[in-house]
Amino acid sequence: MILKISTHISRVLVGLLFIYSGFVKLVDPIGSQYKFQEYFSEGVLNMEFLIPYTLPFSILLIVTELVLGIMLLVGFKPKFTVWSLFSLNLVFLFLTWYSYTYNKVTDCGCFGDALKLTPKETFYKNVVFMIFIVILIVGLKYITPLISKKVGALATYASVFFSLVIVYHVLQHLPIIDFRAYSIGTNIAEGMAYKDGSDEVPPIHDFMIETDEGDKLEEMLGKDKAMLIMLYNFEKTEKEGLPAISKVAADAKAKGYEIYVLTASYIEDLAATQKEFGLPYTFGFCDETALKTAIRANPGVITVENGVIVGKWNWTDADDIVLK
């Protein structure tokens, strides 16, 4: 009886955790891609040959995580599900142990940007859930279909389908839920401020518009209407999106917006580049991580009014950009 009750409790807890963990990353798979790039980098696991495959790997892992959580709750293929969860959690356990022990990756990204945990907290969280999963293995016979095998199969296949639809939509546009520090409605100056008596790094940091004339960030924050065109890495910019960005920037300029182009790349012949892509505006350098955090698009557009973010768009949605 105790094992049966423990199995049911573990089933609910593990199922909900994996669904939540999968969902908060599903709405922003590029964030997980960046995190795996960090793990595979030379200074961490030294597996740089895997970096080109981090996006499909991230999508596969995220969808698997969410679907396994659903499969556990509905009781579809319990043996396969439980052992898959064990294997997946074993991988997470290793990564978080590595982060905790060697202080290599200070945020594992287990819950995307929705919930930040230290490597130590994440490691022990995985240890606790490994205990729950072991209980599921021992009490496997008590994991039966919630309604029927047919309903379980339908729920599983439907979750795979809708997960892939969400991923496709997000990759074509922007995350459907923005958990990051640069979400719409954020006051940038407040996000960069240190709390009284605290050395904790503020949510928004390393954000700047560095030009030959100095940092233009304060100037931008004081504008009634400003448009930021984000090109985090000029070499990797989707150049086919620049004509649409150039057009919307010209429309914005005509309506009184101050235009700033932010990039982390050094552009050797800036004047020629501005002319080629129709972007005769203030170009400023900004930290690449800050740009990639601010918007999951390259190029992307952010509109700011008196220091407050009021709109964000991928270049694919340039026609939908609202200008006042």
C-alpha cells in the first residue's frame, strides 16, 4: 500500500515537473540552444563539434521532456516512459553536477528563463527527483492508463504535434511567452539598477550603445520614441530580412523615431554597410549576449518610449510593426 501511494505521488510530481520544465523551454527553444552552446564550448565540455547541432538537439530534448511528462500522467507505455525519464534525468544530473562542482555554467537553463536556480539548487533538485523516479521504477506495476490506452496514445501523439507547431511558430516569430528581463513593459533603466545594499547583478546588464562618440544609451532612454534594430552577429544576420527592416526604419524615422542599430560585430567599412542595407542611422556596439537575450531574432526590432520597451518583432513580422 505504501509503495502504491508513493508511486502515485511520484507519478504526479515527476509528470508535472517535466511538463512544466519542457513547456517553459518550448516557448523559447533558442534560449536552450544558447545554453547548450555554452555547455559544448571549449571552456566547459570541450565538444565544439556539436555546436552546429544545438538547435535541433535542443528541440528534440525539450519536446521529449514535455511529452514524457504527459505520457507518465496518462499512463501510456509506462515502462518505456519511466526508463526514459530515468535516462534523461541522469543526463541532467551529470550536467548540473558538473556545473556545481566546477562552476562552469552558472545557470543550467533547466527551467529556461522562467525560474532561475543556482547550480547547487538544480543539482539537488535532480537528486530528489531521481529518488522519485526510482520509486516509479520499483512501483512500475501501479502505473496504469489514466483512462484507456487509446486515450493515452492520442494524448501523446497530440502533445508531439502541438509541441512541434509551437516550436515552428516561435522560430518564425518570437517566443510566445517572454520570461526574460527585456519583456514588453520593462523599464530598461530600472532593470539596470542595483538594489540598495546589494551586489547582485541586475536583470539587465552589459547593455549599451557604444559609438565613437561614447555610449548613447542614456540618450536613447530619454527619447520619446526610439527604435532599436538588433543585429547581434552581423555575419550570421539573415540578410534577406534587412530590406524589410530598412523600410520599417525609414517609416519610423518619418514618424519621429530615433533609430539605433545595435551589433556585437566589428564592421570594417561602416559607411558602405549602412548604404548597402539602407540603414543610415546610429550604429552602436553592444555585448552579444545582451543582444541575444534582448530579442531572439537577427535582425529584430525593439521599440522604446521614454526608456520603456513597448514592442518587439522578428524581421519576419516587419509588416506588423506598430508605429505611433
